[in-house]
Amino acid sequence: MSSAPNHRDATETAGQPRKHVSAVSVAGHVQQVFSHVKLENLVAGLSGGVVSTLVLHPLDLVKTRFAVSDGLELRPKYSGILHCMKSVWHQEGVRGLYQGVTPNIWGAGLSWGLYFFFYNAIKGYTKEGRQAELSPAEHLVSAAEAGILTLTITNPIWVTKTRLVLQYSADPTSKQYKGMVDALVKIYRHEGLPGLYKGYVPGLFGTSHGALQFMAYEELKRDYNKYKKVPSDAKLDALEYVTMAALSKIFAVATTYPYQVVRARLQDQHNRYGGVVDVIGRTWRQLLYDDPGHRIPPRGSVSPGIIGAGPHPHRHVHQPCLDALAQPLDCKRKTRAEVLPYLRMFCGC
């Protein structure tokens, strides 16, 4: 009678250490990661993000407005960067060029601060107990993991920044959002948590931006130190740091910019999209089928209208398939009737 209880007790006792070891193991890994955290990394990233945002916010405003340009009548039309900045300046002054700067400062400061914070902790944990340098792939993974953690915390701030930047009215009383806190409250009240996390999915792809930037930066620094025949972790002067940061940033932006367009359009309050695929499809059709700066109608629709801002506006009929491809040529020397046979022959349809 006593053997069964003893067997059960032995089984439970044998199972308990496994659970305890598992919990201790996870806690140990977390503790190891945070043992590599350095407060100076957080402060450096935070201060750098704030300063760069204050200086460059007007350009960020221009970038966002061009990114969402889809031909809606309520959007101002700009012919270039300088024209956009001049138009905003004449309409609202310096205040207009810096609308949305508060969430941008918070977002940039927190993003860079947390990014450096997480990146250096993860990188230190990965390198722990090793003499060899981390590989490019390990730098990439460390930066991507840091980016995902940072995005999860800061995405609501970026949504408010986009919404504030895309308020076009010069009259403060007619604007939908009065500031960062007002935007956060209204978005949550009317759209819930999903509203605050619009653009999160393309943002996840966007973590490759920081990952590629840090990978390129680390490789540039390592190769440059090898060229100088100094240790790979040797300190550089300010100009060398700035040069390598700029080169790695250019590389990352050129590689990942399309995701920023998708993200901005999802966060835009003036248009509604069904998701990432819908944004990509509609943006692609706008590029292919329509004149720049004019809205494309839904696929399959026919909507005649006068289009053209130049001295010779012309009449277009928005149609799908080959007719749509022939429209740009119709504006020149050939008529649509002349062009379609060649397109059909080329497409095999």
C-alpha cells in the first residue's frame, strides 16, 4: 500500500527540477542579456535622435507628404522639395514646417535610445565568452531583434507623428488633432489599439533598415581599422564616425525606402487601405496607369475626366489593361488605336 504513494512522490519530485531548471535557465539568459546593458548607450542614442530630429524635421515632413501623394483633392500639390517647403512656410510659417515635431522627437529619441540599448545588450550577450568578432549575419540578427523590440514600444508615437504631419489646413481650429496627446487619445478612442499599431507590419520589415545600417556600419568600421592596422575596436575621430554613419545610412535607406511609403500610407488619416497588399497594389497601379499627382480609380472602372496641369490639358478615359497602358502614349504623337495593336502583339493577347 505504501509503494504507490512513494512512486507518485518520486515522479513528482523528478518532474519538479525540470520545471525549476527551465525557469532558472530563462531567467539566467535574460539576466545575462541585461548584464551587458550600458546606460551611456541609451543616453547617446536618445540625445542623438533628439538633435537630428530637431534639425531635420522639415525634411521629414516633406518626405511624408510626398510618400502619401495619391491625387486626393485635399492634398496640396508640390513640384519638388523646395516648392513644398516654401508652400508650407508661406501658409503657416516655421510652425507649419515643425508640425508633428513633438511626437517625432519622442519617437526618434526613444527609438534610437532603445535601439542602442537593446542592440548593444544583445550583441554583448551573443559575443559573451568568445574571442572572435561577430559575423555580419550576427550583427544583422542582433540589430533586427533590437529593432522589433523598439518598434513594438514606439509604433503609437509614429502613428501620431504621421497624422500631425498630414494636417494640411492652416487654420488651427479646423485641424483634427491639436497635438501629440490629443492625437493619441482620439486615435485610441475611435480606432482602438489597432489604430495605434497601423503600419506595424511594414514596420517589422523596416527593422531591416536599422539592421542593414548597423551591419554596414560595423563592417565599415572593422575594415577601416584593419586598413589602418589598429585593433578592430579602436576609437575613431568624429569625422570618421560621421562618414561611416552617413555611408551606412545611405545604404540602408536606398535598400528599404519602399516600406516607408507603405507604412506612411497605412497611417494616413485621409485614405483607407485594406492592408499592406492593398497599399502596394494601389500604389503600383497609380504609378503605371495614371499621370503623376492624379488619383487612380478602382480597378475595372471607367471614369472620364479632364486631366493635366500644363497649358494643354487633355481628356483621358481611365480603363484597365491595355487601354490604360496606352494612355501615356496617347498624349504624344500616336493615337490609342495605333498603339494597341503593338501592345497586343508584344503581350500576346
